[in-house]
Amino acid sequence: MLHNRLLVSRQFPDAFRELRVQHLAASYRRLLDTVEAAAREVARGATPRLALLTPGPYSETYYEHAYLARYLGLPLVEGGDLTVRDERVFLKTVEGLEPVHALLRRLDDDWCDPLELRPDSTLGVPGLLQAARAGSIVMANALGSAFLESPAVQGFLPGICERLTGEPLRMPALPTWWCGEAAAWRDVHDQLDGKFVRSTFPKGGRTSQVHDGHQLRVHEDPDAWTIQGRLRFSRAPIWGGGALNPRPAMVRVYAIAEGDGRWHVLPGGMTRVSRREDASVSMQRGGSSLDTWVLTDGPVDTFSMLPRRLEVDDIAARRRPVSSRTGENLFWLGRYTERTEQLVRLARATLLQIDAESDADLAVQRALSAMAVASGLTPPGVPTLEQSASRFERALLGALGDADGAWSVAFNLRALEQASQALRERLSSEQWGLIRSMREAFEAAFPGGPTRPPPLPEVLPALDRLALRLAAVTGVQTDRMTRDHGWRLLAVGRLLERLIGLCSRLEALLQAGALGSAAGVDLLLELFDSAITFRARYQRHEDLLALADLLVFDDSNPRAHAGVLRRLRTELRKLPLDAAGVAALLARLPAEGSGLTLESLRGASDAVIVERLLALSVSLRAAAMALADDVGTRFFTLAHGQDQRV
């Protein structure tokens, strides 16, 4: 409803203003104020923390949840983000456990607590019902309200209205008979023609299913069935085929409990319409929606979602926490971005080597083959470049677009999109759209799948376009994201993946003895994205010591070992850790530089330099992998001793 209103008001601003359409912002503010007032009693003097609980990115309405959370200014949390301790609900953040006092619940009742409701639920929070009974968490909607989804309730609406208000319904209810009521079943059991038979208790979702009553044995379990009369839908004019056509329509309105026994009805709604005369208005079955206006004769409410003026203490208390799940997704967003970029660079270098038909020495061919297998560009067991260049090329081209192949480019693009999808409330629409279009465009370049890959002349441009888009993604991550703890974890993930990848590339080339030729040196510089700097600095020299200086020791080079380590140490020190925690992570890395100095290679032969660089690369790669595990243990799994409450 909110999204419809924003779109329509922007498309028809003059009509929206002249017709005096009532605004909705005050209603959303009223919702937050009501929940926050109830949460303030639970918080016992502390600033109440509210969150929106979602089933997660695989829910068909996840986009709505992310959109609403962003509009309301609430953190979007999943069941795995929360934990219950001492009958209180806490959010697992990278800084520890922080209390949550209220939840706007968009998760169905049955899935909320696997301890007491559905034991197979992985979406809920174990112990949530216990916290609710203890009164330590406010939920809107309250647990148990899902019974209103049952069509059987409509049969009792006249009586409910008389009982609660002392007045009859002002609008007649849909004729409804719950078959579990003996008198109701007697009235309709032989008059099913022209009526709907619906399941009383919805299964697999909130929508009750419609069945053919003549094919059911309702009498065997009458409680499970509800019979309803047919009611002709209203009609709304829909433009299509160059004309206005009437289509079935149903208005949905919204009401908010104000906490003092009163209700506030939103001055607007959502009208669901079907695409055809004989189709369902359900949006799950192809229907769409219209913005529904309420016009006013008086002044239009100009209320803003902005609440009262914040004080200094409020500012400190309202900094958005970074949940452990969000931190982990950001960490892997950085890793997948860097890993995909390195894979694309390696694939381009390998295919260009094949396409050039150059007489590269066997050492370079062995190194390329080893790197391709180790990184997932080609499956194990494929003949190497040295054995059969044509078969190696076919295997590489087939693996590039195989989204199910471990560590392929397509696989990492899918993983990158999945990580970003779980971060919809944090990423800008531009960044999310760029990641999605990047994956779609690359998959479109492989219409035949891994079994029928396109020819090499078509793949190289696709890799070039992907490299350009990856550079844009990296630029957005670097220049357009707030430097909070989540971004620090993204940066740490990217730097760790860069260190692992660069060490692996240098290690493979050193082991193959490939740096004794011009082709091997050019390949190394390409993989380290440092060819321009190297040629400008050393002109025609290709000494191993010069390569080590730029690619290992130069901390001003963002692709050199020392440069990556310098930035990595900086970001680790800014993570939410005490001095001992920071020291434990930094202990994995050399105290300064790359762990090896240029001076230590004075007078060394090329053989000695190769030996020391190889040992350094092996040790740094192992350290980076161990450090990645340490970061995960400390910030994402909240291992024993790391679940302090804030």
C-alpha cells in the first residue's frame, strides 16, 4: 500500500494535490508511537529497541519487509538474529547481545517458536513464547492473532459485534457457516450448490483453500470445513487494450490499535484487482493492486514520519546495530566480490594466452593449469594446457557459466547476489540492481549452459563487461557505504580474500618456475593488476627482486602483500573488540610490512629469493584462512564467552 501511494503520488502530483488526498505518514508514525509506548514499559527506563521480524529473503513478501523496515527506520531481523536468555529477547550483534523490546511481526504464528509450535521451523526464535508470556517483549501483531485468518470467524462476526459494541454490524458479513457448529451444518449440508467450501484451518500459508464440496466428505470432519455464500465482487475500471474495462476488485483496509482501547483506521487502502473477469484478485494468483484514496474536505495532513527532535542521548542510543547475520553477509559480500574479480582476471589471462597461440614456455602453461584447477575455473582431471590446449579451453569455457560448479564465476555471482539479497535493507537500490544485472547479463552470455558454451570470441567480451561491472560494485562498496562495523567486516572479508588469492597466484607461479620468462612476468603483473606501475617504475627490467619489491614489499600498492596487510591491520583495529581481542587477531599476521623485507634479500640469488617468497606466500595464505575462521567465530557464531550483553 505504501509503495503504491508513493508511486502514484509522484506520477500524478497535480491530481493528488488538487483532489486533497489524505496522506498516510501520520498513521505509520502512530503505529510506531503505539508500539514504542508499550515497549518503553518493558524497557524499564532504557531506550526501547524495536525491530521488524521477517521470515527472510526466501519469503515471497520479503521485498515488502525490507521496504517497510527502511521506511520506518527499523532494523530488519530474522529468527536466527534473535536469541532468548532469561526470558528476554536479544539481538545478536557483532558487539554482543543487545536487548529487543518490541517486534513488528511479519512471521506467521506457527513458525515463531520451534520449541512450542512447529518443531521443524528454522525461521523462528526458540523461547519466544516464553518471553511473550513473561511480558518482556511486545509483539504486533500479537501471537495467536492468526486465528482471524480462518474463514469460520466470519460466521460469528454479527454476534461478536453485538457482544463487543452492543450494535449490529453496519455492513453485512459474508454468509458463512462453520460446519463444526451442528446447527450450521444442518442448515447447509444439502444446499452446497452455489456456495464455496473452504478449509477452516489454512495450511501452507495464511490463505484458506477453496474446494469442491461435492467431492468432500465434510461430515467425517465437519470442524475442518467452512461453507460460504458467493458474493459478486465490485468492479474497478482498468485500462488495457486501448479501453477501460471493468475488473473484479476487493478493497483491503488497515486498522491500528492505539493501546487505549481505540483503533485508528488508515485514511487509504489497497484495492486488489484481477487481470481477467474470471480470474482471482489474489496477488499470489496473478492479481495486481491499486492505490485507494480517501479525500478530505478539510486540510490535508502534512504530518511527517519524523518524530520529535532528538537529544544527544537519543542520538547515541539510536545508532543502528549490526546483527551477526548482517555482519556475516557483509563479510561474504566482500569475499565474493573479491573472489569473483580475481577469477575473472585469471580466466581472461588464461583465455588470452590460448587465443594468442603464443609459444609460452611449459612452466607458464603448468602454472595456468594449476591455478585454473585450484580456483575452480576448470574441474579436476581435465588435461592441462601442456597436454591438450583445445580440451582445456573447452573445459574452461564450459565451467565459466556453470552456476552449480564449485567456485566457478557463475557460482560466485549467484553467491554474491544471494548475500546481497539478504542485505536489501542496507544496500542502495543501485548497488542491488547492479549486482543482479551483472549476474543476469553473464548468465545470458551462456544460453546453452555448461554443455554448450559459446565460442571464445564471445566469451572474452562477456568477461570484459563483467570486469567493468565488478569495478563499479567495488567502487560503490568503497565510496558509498557508511563506515560502520558492518562495512569494516565487508572490508576485512575482501582483504582476506585478496590476500588468499594473491598468495595462491604467486605460489603457483613460483612453484612452476614460470617467472624466468617474459610471459610469466606479464602474467603475474596482470593477475596482480600492477603492470602499468611496474613498467613505469622499472621500464624494461624484469628482475625477480623488482617484482618482489612492487608485489610483496610495497605497502602503497593495494595489490601487494604489504599493502593488503597494512589495510587489514587498520580495519581489524577498528572492529568492536577489546585490546586482547584485537591482539589475538593481529597475532595471526606479521607485525609490520609483509613479514619479509627487501633488505633481507640483499645479495641473495634468484633461487634463494624464490624459496623465501614461496615460504612467505604459503604462510600468509594459511594465516589469512585461519584469520577468516577467527572472525567468523568471534562475530558470527557468538561462541562461548563472546555473548556479553550490552
